[in-house]
Amino acid sequence: MIRAIRACKTAAEERAVVRKECAAIRAAINENDTDYRHRNLAKLMFIHMLGYPTHFGQMECLKLIASPGFPEKRIGYLGLMLLLDERQEVLMLVTNSLKQYPVYIVGLALCALGNICSAEMARDLAPEVERLLQFRDPNIRKKAALCSIRILKKVPDLAENFINPATALLREKHHGVLITGVQLCTDLCKISTEALENIRKKCTDGLVRTLKDLANSPYSPEYDIAGITDPFLHIRLLKLLRVLGEGDADASDSMNDILAQVATKTESNKVAGNAILYECVQTIMSIEDNGGLRVLAINILGRFLSNRDNNIRYVALNMLMKAVTADGQAVQRHRATILECVKDSDASIRKRALELVYVLVNDTNVKPLAKELIDYLEVSDQDFRADLTAKICSIVAKFSPEKIWYIDQMLKVLSEAGNFVKDEVWYALIVVITNASELHGYTVRALYRAFQTSAEQETLVRVTVWCIGEYGDMLVHNVGMLDIEDPITVTESDAVDIVEIAINRHASDLTTKAMALVALLKLSSRFPSCSERIREIIVQFKGSFVLELQQRAIEFNAIIAKHQNIRSTLVERMPVLDEAAFIGRRAGSLPGAASTTTVPSVSLPNGVAKPVAPLVDLLDLSSDDAPAPSSSGGDFLQDLLGVDLAPASQQSGAGQASKSGNDVLLDLLSIGSASAPTSSSTVDILSSDSSNKAPVLPLDDLSSVSLSSKASSNAAPMMDLLDGFAPSPPTENNGPVYPSITAFESNSLRLTFNFSKQPGNPQTTVIQATFTNLTSNTYTDFVFQAAVPKFLQLHLDPASSSTLPAAGNGSITQNLKITNSQHGKTIFGVGHSTLSEIGHNDLDSSIPSFSLFVLCEYDYGVHLLILFPKTFMWFMYISTKIFVYECQSQILPLKASFRCRSIEEIVCSKLYATLNMQNYVVQRKFIRVKVCDVWPQY
Amino acid sequence: MEEHGNTVYGNQQIQFVILISRQGKVRLTKWYSPYSQKERSKIIRELNGLIISRAPKLCNFVEWRGFKVVYKRYASLYFCMCNDEEDNELETLTIIHHYVETLDRYFGSVCELDLIFNFHKAYFILDEILLAGGLQETSKRTTLRLINAQEDLVETAKMEASSLSNIIAQATK
């Protein structure tokens, strides 16, 4: 059979052969064929090894084991160990053999037991195995000893029973028994302190003597490996001595001599010898301190480290890692060699060495080490870069002596391996940059230079774009020039070029592009001469299929085009804002994100002196919190919502920039940057935002409480101010007037909805659907179906007819009653936390058939987000299919049609819907963007 | 995995032994810790990719899921043994060598085909060297003596059986 399988040229052929064999074996099993049973099982094992299912053969193993002959039993046990594992509780049968004769059968049973026994079996058979530890045949004793290890591993509380027989084994002369006995004792010591004490007291001297005899023994061909007598026994003995010596000075003392002897006398030109040395070093490092021995050990490691054999170097690095804690200084001496190992061609060695270097870094050597590592980064393997980059970033952040050095190193890393830099790292970098006010100019210029050469590194692009957005003027005017810098000339349009490259770069992802848009907006106010050009770039993105970019583009375009009156004032305020904003950001939103010091944020909201500041603060707060107004949270918040909060909405819209849950920081940063041109008081917003959105922040409660209390007290004046501020007067929120909508219209069918509410029952909305046939054919058997999300209840009344006359000559009406079980409850959430509030809790664990989320609310309707569980496709949805979505007791009709048969179609419809939206976007009342954990990458 | 991910035993414990050919075909597997069939094939797949792709001359250790896989290539076969993070890799390497030498002595310059057609014998020999992941016998001679003794037992049993069946056959003629 094996030959037949080997003759197969293709996988299909092989499968066919195996299937045939399996069928034959099955047939034989069914016929209870005893003659060929063992042969069948052998075949089955081979098939098993090829990876085919063989469960049907398990019973055969047991039958074979039960049969009297030795050959059958032998194959049976082999099959047992191979085909079964301890999960299958058929093993009890096996155990009879333990009491049997001849010894080989006992051996087989012990072997099986040792390899696959379960806890239950271990408990039952422990006495039997214990008895076998004293069996007269040494081969059984050694098997029993290893079996005991397995048993103890399964049932540690049996340890006590084994102590005496185990220590007896240590006096054996037979190497097999001795080595297994040593192993058993080692495990016993690990499991029970009683055993440890016992063995330490009684056996340490004996073990030392055994090891001494072994080390001094003359050549014995039976056990000789590479000129050393039984290196395995050496190693196991050293291991046991280590356990015994750990934490016990006397025991350690008694083994010093022999350890020194082993460490000095063992030949180190073969693997076996090195294995012993390695073990010996481990033992020396673990037992109680003896200066001389330690030096010896470290020297051995040093020798290992310079060995040409990779294996030896690997274990040396491994060991040095452990030695660092014991003797850091000694390890530092080998730093140069270790650093070389980081550059080794072998991935395993590199990894070890890098970890070791990471441990070795301290304040004094960080500069040269970081330099070495960063230099190496340039030439390192792609798959090693991620590790290396992470370690470098961590080293640099942890030990950086000064900011400029930190920024320099980080820029180097970003330009070399920016694509491997994690988000937190560059967030932290930005924070540090913002805090180093005297280095702003320097940084932005350095970034500008770096960008010229390394524009393919995503994170470098991001940081550059961000910094140019913030400090573009410093770049152009060479502000804050340091002595070490070469002067460069950058024009305004050069700076814009950079951002344009970043935004048009094919590889840029959503975050980068979104950041670039923000930067453009900022530059537009900073560089008036480029304003028109910037607007053109922004306008291109009005048609973006990515909602995030489209939304930003539309908003920013509106700011540039329509809000000249605000913008002019904004431009004036800019320089003041920046400084303050950084402090606010640092204190409020990024405690501990970098090595910066944290200022309590609670004081901040009040810290700004400008009279307008608190107002806008509130305004922002409301725009952020309003969606969570909650039935309880005073009406004034709702009122606020009604007011056209143009700037605020833009801020919050932009603030939702990044959709991924871990982007809190980015989120904050982009809020800051987006809002910068709109109002001077973003400072406060930043801190309030951060507390609202990042529940992880410790100051969360404090600051948000103080802010909301402020909100209530200042509500009224704010309204006044805002009215003056708003370019267009509010038009919405004038009560329950529900306009009808045409929910669907094609050249064949029109569907209109009329909405009404029954007084006193605000939860229920009645929709009258009217269908009109626009074709010249009469529709018969016309059926209308509708679906709603789980938290809504839909009641469909019978239709007025099932026949729809042609050419608009008549219509069918049908009533739908929709009850919103969540009416009056919070429908929106704030920030990241709220997917559940629509009525589907635990989005992660149980995803409902589909879920509906309000994404944005416009005066023309609601922008909805629906999650389909199977596919995890997110898409935008104009609400007509789900006819009504109640939001603050107002029905929000929409104009768009939507049908789908497949997921592709959904994607198409999504784009269509998004484009359709454009006309309305600018006029929205307020936006509420749901921050989802997963945002689709289109 | 679940219960062995955090073993802290100081004792050398081999988790599993796998022999794979250079083409990625499995020639022998021995599991000393409970892995389900599914995990087993997953592990084999992973290690296949990890080990076969390594260039010669690199070190014989691969870190993998918190364990260390020690492998060594003999002709077209990779012998892999997986031990705990803390264990002595060099010793495991020596064990592999010890196993291969024993096989060699048994088969008389062993080759891959020997292990394919007599895979059960490879298992028997392994079972005499390792048990429950622990080292059982360090003398090749003893190991082979035990194997041969058992083989003799099998032979006599077969002889008996065939003579028995002969007698029966003759009797029933």
C-alpha cells in the first residue's frame, strides 16, 4: 500500500488510493477479520500520518491490545498512541496490561500510559506505577519513572507518594534508570516543597558524587558521545542540582567544586560538550551567589558569543538575557559583540540579540546604541524591520536625554521605516513636537527635507503633513532657525505642494488624506496667496467616494468659500491659538501618551481669558454632547441643536475623522486642527472632547462634569451669540409636521409615503404608502414588503388591492404602523461607545440580523449606517427602505431610492446615495457622526 | 496548547517530535502533549513553512508560539523536536542526533525510504528513547537490545502462528 501511495503522482490519485484502502479496512473491521487486523491498523497509521481521518480505526487498536499475542499488542499500542489522544476516554481498557507478563507488555503499557494518559487514568493507575518503580527489570523502572512524571503533571497532589521511590532511583547505577530518576526528582521538586526539602537534604551530596564520578569516568563506549560519557545524564544532573541549589546556600556550597570542575574541564568543541557547559552556566547563575563561579560562567558565555557556530551564539544570547539581572555589568562588556549579533543573517539570533540589546540600554549608552540600531535599520531585512522599529522607538522614547535628540532620532526612524511605525508612536511624536515650541521651526524644516527623500513612508507623510499644517509659516519664513541647520528656501506654494503630493499619493490611506485636507484648510488661511489653489485641491475631493473625505472637502470648501467673514477673523487669531492649543492638548488629551508631564485638565476649561472662549466652548460641547441629549438632559441642549451651529458642526464632523477605535488620539488631533480656523477657543474644546471621547482618561469624569454644568449656566447668552453668528437662520424643529415623500420612483412605479402620528402615542408612526403604476401594463398580484430593524415593530395592514391599474389610473394604498421601542431614548451616542444604544447591545457578541445607526442627520433626512453581519460591509444608506427613523420625535424623510439584490449592488447604491447627498450636505442642521470601530476601506 | 502554554517545569520536556521530508511530507509525528487533530495539522503546516524555508548554516532553533523548535536536517529529512522556552536547546539537538544514530545503527545507514516502509519501527525506537517527553535511555546499545528482543518475540509469535495454522491446515485437509 505504501508503495501504491508513493507511486501516486497527484494529490487526487493519492486520495483515491487512500479512499480505496480505507474502504477495504472498514470492510475488514466490519467482518471482524482477526488475521489481518494488525496489518490493517498499520496501514491505518500510515494513512493517519498522511493526514486523513482515521477515527474508525480506534476501536481496532483496543481490540488488538486486548488480544493475547505480543505482536498484536505491540501494534495495538502504537496505534493507540498515534490515533488516540487523552481526550478520548476509551483508555481504561489499556490498563490491564500493566499487571501482565512478560515484561515487554508491561513496557508497552507504561509507554502508552506515559504518552497519552489523562488525569483520571493517572489517578487510578498511580499505585500501580508506583509499584513498578521498584520492579526488578531496570527497563520497566525507567519507564515507570517517566510515567510518574506524566502522572504528577496531571495530578500534582499525588507527589507525596512518589518521593521515597523516586529518591531510591537516584542511587541506581543503570544510566537509564538514573536519568529518569533524576528527571522525576526534578519534577517532584518543582511540584512540592516537601519533596524539595527532602531531596535537598538527603540526596544533594549523593548527586554531587554521581556527577563527579560521571565527569571523571573513563571512556565507556556505550554511553560515549563525542568523547563525553553520557552528556544527557550530565545535563539532567546539573538541572536537578540547580533546582536544589536555588535559594539554599549550603546546597549551593556543596556543589561549587563540581560545577567549577565541569565548567573548566568540559571540552567545548562539540555540541554535546557545549550543551553541558550551557547547562552548567545556567546552574551557576541560578544557585546562590559565588563570585568566582559567576565570572567563570560569564566568561564561558563570552566564549560562546564569539563562537562561529550559530547555535552556540544563540544559546549564549539566551543565557546572557538571564544573566543581565544577576550581573548587568559583566554583560555590558559584551555589548559590542551583541550588537553585531543584531545584524546577523539568522533571524533567530537577531531576535534574541535585539531583545538583549533592548535590556542593555540605559541612560548612558542610549545615544550610541540607538545610533547603531538606526544605522542598521537602513540595511535590515523587511521582516525584521517591524520588530527593530518598535524596539528603537521604545528605546528612544524611554531614554531620550533631550527633545531635539528624540525628534531627530524619530525622524530618522520615520524616514527609514515609517511604514512600520505604530500609531501610538507617531502620536507621541506629534505631542512632543507640539510641546517643544522652540523646535517647531526646526522640526517642520527637518520634516520637509525628510519628505523630499522618503515620501513613501506613510507615517512620515502624516507627521509632515500635520506639522506643515500647523507650522507651515515657520517653514516658509525660517522661523526659529537653529545654529546647526542649513538654511533652506521654501515658498508657500512649495509647502502646499507637499500636502498636495501627500493627498494625491496613491498609497496614502484615508487617515493621511483626511489629515492632508485639514492641513490644506489651515494653510489656506495662513497663505492667502495660495488660498485659491488650495480650494481647488479641496474641491476635487468633493466628489470623493470616501464619505469622510467628501464630507471634509465639502465643509472646508464651504469655510473657504462662504465664510469669509469668519475666516478673516480666524486668520487674525491664529498665532495665539496655537500655543494655547498645544498646552490644552497636552494636558487634556494626552496624559502619559509621551514622556510629557501631565497638567490636570480640569482647570483648563476655565483657564482661557478671552470672553468668547467659554461660549464657543459650550457650543462645542453641545455639538458633541447633543446627540446624547438623552431624555433627561435638559431641553436646552435640544434647543441648542436646533440652532444652526455651523462652526460647531463642522468641528464635530471633522472631529470624527478617524473611525477606528484606537484612533482617539488622532481624532483629537484632527479636531484640534479642524477647528483651529473656526474659532479661537478650541483649546477648551480639545480638553472637553478628549474627556468625552476617551473614556480611558482618568480625568474623564471630572472634566466632563465641570463642563456640562457650565453648559447649563451659560446656555442663554450663547444662543444669542450664535444667532448672530450663524449665516442662515434656523429653519427646522418647528413641531411635528411630517411632509410626505416620494420614497421610490422609477419609470414603472412610484411610491409615496404619508406620515402621521396618533396623538398620545408618539412611539407609533403610521405610514400610508401609495403605489402608482406608471407603465401601460396593469400590475397584478402586487405585493409590497417592508423590513425594519429589530427595535422597531412593523405592522403591515392589508393593501387596498393587489391589482395596480396601468398608467397612473389608480393606486393601491397600504398602511404601515411602525412602533419605535426606543422612542424617547437616546438614539445617538457620543464617541466610540454607543453602537449599542440604538437597541442592539453587544454588537460584538451577537450581531442582529442587521443594525441601523444614525450617522448624520440633515434637515432633509437622516444619514444612516447599516451593518450587515455576514459580510461586515458597512455602507451608507438613504432611508427609504427603512421608512421612518424617529429622531427627536421628528420624522425625517429622505429622497432617494434604494433596492438591492446582492452585495455588489449595495455597494453601487451606496455610492449613488452618497453622491446624491451632496446637495444637502452643506445645509445640514447638525451632524452626528457615528464613530464605528470598523470603517470600510473602499 | 491551553494547558501547556504555561508549563514552568525546569525539566526538559519535549512537546512533540515531527519528521518532515524536504517536500513537506510528514514521516513521523509523536505528540507528548495533548493536541487535537486539528491543532496537530495546523502545527505541522506552520512548522513546515518555518523550518524548510530556513537556509542551511543558520542556527537550528526556531522560536515558535513561546516554544522552541529544535530541528536538524539529515539528508532529505528534517527532524524537529519542540521543547520549552527554558530548556537546553543544545541537549535537544544532541537527543535528535542520538535518535538518528540509533536509527542508523538499527537500519544500517538509514535513509528516508527505510523510515517510510518501516515507519512503525521508527516509532518503536523512538518509544525506547523518549517517553512522555522525557529522555529514557541514553545508551544506544541498550535501546537496540530492547528493540531486538521485542522483535524476536514478534518473530517467535509469528512462527508459532504460522506453524499453528499449518497444523490446522493439515488437520483440516
